[in-house]
Amino acid sequence: MAGGASYRLVDQGLLDAALVPVVYAGAMLAAAIGALIVGALHDRFGPRVVLTVPVLVAAVPPLAFAATLPAVLQVVAVALMRASSRSHR
């Protein structure tokens, strides 16, 4: 999905193609932070915490591909997607 969102941002002229690796690196950072947060919450509250991951993942496509959202919010959606998709592993 990060690739699709990046393509869309570049195609619409909202993001320079040279910044795609930077956005991807930021998304990877969000994935690492998300995994640490979910892991800490899992240790404290148990496996129920992992049930929130599908809710986060379901929220991402409307945010990442909404035509009316600014580029900043679409980049945030990509970061959220990476954080939520890696946190359950």
C-alpha cells in the first residue's frame, strides 16, 4: 500500500519523486514505533490489544486515497498503515 499511496502522491504532484524514499523511511520508522507501542501494551494488558490492529488497518485506505485530503494527511495515513501492519508480528 505504501507504494500505491506514494505513486498517487507523485502522480498528483503533491510529492516530489525524490522524496518517496524519505516518506518510505518515515513509514518504516512508524512501523518500528508502532510495534514497540503495541508490544508494550500487549505486555501490560494482554493479547486483547492486538485486536485493535484490524481497526487501524481498516482506517488507512480511506485516508491514504481520499481525493480531498492534503498530502500531509495522506503521508500520515501511510505511516499509520505501516505502524498498524507491522505491530501484530
